[in-house]
Amino acid sequence: STMSVGALAEVVRSLGVHSDLLCRSISRVIASGAEAVSFSAFVRGYAQLHSRTLREALPFAFAVFDLDGDGLLSPAEFQTVLEANLELKQLDPAAVRRVLAAPPSPDQQLRGLTRDQFRYFASLSSETVLATCGFLLHVSAFYVPLYPLGPEAEEEAEREAEEAAAAQKAAGGGGGGGADGPDACGASAVGESSDGANPFEDSDMLAALESLKTTPEERAERQKAKGNEAMRSREPHAASFAVERYSEGLAERPRDARLRATLLANRAAAHTSLKNWRRALDDAKEALAVRAEHEARAEPEGCAAAAAAAAGAEGGAASCSAAG
């Protein structure tokens, strides 16, 4: 079954995106220019609206800004969508002026912004994050990176090098397998699987479904595990990578207080490795506060459970004075 682009725009509006321009552009991107939207394209687009981190969100955000789809943001496109985002997030005029005054990138082109320049601009501050990704449903949880994001190609090359090194180490120094497996072939961010096969066999489709069905705690645990692995590896830039993973775990806003405290404490340790003393101290203080609040709430519950158990076993009252 399919959905018209107009109907999809109304679905987007129902999610709280109260801007005709943004609803139309988001629907255009999800539909990949088609007149109707397939189920698999809808799921992928819906998952992208629910992006959990800035890095994950930016390719989709750039496509929404690129109104004519030419891969370059003209000054008119950039300002039009930017102002729609700022109005949607109800930023004050002073913030609007600061955002518009921010340099898109060190090598800004006069005729428009490339995707890499857009990434750099978006990652400058919390205000530029809102200005570029305000229509995304979890933008308030996005973590501003320590440094502005660089070119995607460089980032991908670093990631591939790290994965290759990790694979070689896991294989005991042997020549690990290359990127020839079924997951190595990329697919478009939005659209049908390349061979028209069952959409549930498409890797992007499965990833989109996975992002929707997993819990914040599960996603945060995965980010914590990646950060811990990086810290253990002692590879170059491992601490910076770990900070980003712990930050992405916190951006999931897990309800488990112990998990939040652990992510904060681990990020403090990573900041310490980077000699970011102020950030390390802030995270350490917050970790202690979260842990103390959790223990304060847990203590009365523990006392009640102990009293109930004692009453059941001995028929008497129990005291919580020795809890620890």
C-alpha cells in the first residue's frame, strides 16, 4: 500500500511540525520525489524524524533544506528553511541574529553550502543545532560535539580504519575480512531497495525498524559498550570517540538512573584522559548527584520491602536504620 505525499505531510504536521514549508519539504525527502510513498519509505522516513543524535540527523536535515534537490544550499534556500525552523522552535530575535551571523564553515562558498559545510555550521552551538534540526522530534536531546563536525569522507575513513584495526586485532593479527559482506553495499537514505525485493530484506529498512522498536536503555547500553571498548583499546583518538559514544548514550535519555550515572562517570574519565578538566569535573558532579538521588529514592522502598519481609517471617516490625 502507498500514501500520497499530501497525506504524508499531514502525518508530519500531526507530529508537531506546524509549518507548511517544513511539512512539504520533509514529505518530499521521504518520498524521494515520487508522487506516492511506499510503506518501507514511510518507515525509513519516520525513523529519520526520530533521529537520536546530531550526526545521525544531519543528512536528512540537509535534504530538507535542499528545496530544489541540487545538493547545494543556495542563500535563499538556507535562510528560508532556517527561519522556518527558528519560528517552529520559537527562538528569540537575539538568538536568530546570532545563528544567522554564525559562519557556515571556514571555506564558505559564495554560491551556497555543501553538505560538509552544513554539518560544520549545524554543530557549532546549541542554537545552530535547533536552527538546522528543529523539525526533528528529539532535537532537544542532541548533544553538541566538542568540536564542529568535519567532512563526512574524513570521518568515514577514520571509522573504517578503526574498524579494520579492531577486526585485525580480533583475528589475532590475521588479515580480517574486507567490507564485501552483505552490509557493505550502501542504500539510499530514503527509497526502495535497489532490486525491488521484499523491503524487509533491505538493510536500511531493517535498521529503521530496529531504531523504532528498541528502548532508550538498550540504545544507551550499546553506546556505553562502544565507549568502553574504545577506552580499553587505547588507540589514538579513542578517548574522543568514547566521549561521543557516552554522549550519544546520554542523548537517549535512559530512565535507568544507574545507567545515566555510569555514562556520566565514564564520560568524566574520558574527558580526564583528554585533559578536559572542567568537563570532567562537571560530569563527575552530575554522576554523583544522579546516583545520590537514585539511592535516596531507593532507600524508602528498600525499607518497606524489609519491613514486609520481617513482618511476614516474624510477625514483628522491622527497622531500616542499618540499611547500607
